[in-house]
Amino acid sequence: MAAPLRDIVRAFEAMGGVVESPKKGSHWKAKMGGKSYPLPAHNGERSEIRDLYIKGLCRCFDIDESEFRKKL
């Protein structure tokens, strides 16, 4: 199930991470603990982020995907 970027940002920041908007281009960066993961968002905060990227985000930062999705 895809989710809006603004919901992902809110949930990720509640878990202690930071999401930075792009300085140029369309990929936002989720950062936590020295790691970084790109989130393609061509329509800014209104962009729908696909499951593929949500699963990758959780895998990259060792976040339980079901717990993350509850916060969306």
C-alpha cells in the first residue's frame, strides 16, 4: 500500500530519523544513524511513495515494517 510522503516523513521523524528535502532534483533523503536512503518524490510532499521504497526504508534502518505502517 503506497503512502503520501508527508505521512512517511512524520512517521520516520517520530522514530528518530530526519528527512531532508532535495536541494536539486526530486529525491528526498531519509537519514538516521549515519545511513541515508533516497525517496523519489516528484510531486513533493503530495507524492505517493510505493511499497518498494517503504520496505527498502525499513530494511535500511532496521525498522519493523508493521510498526512503521501503524504510524502512517
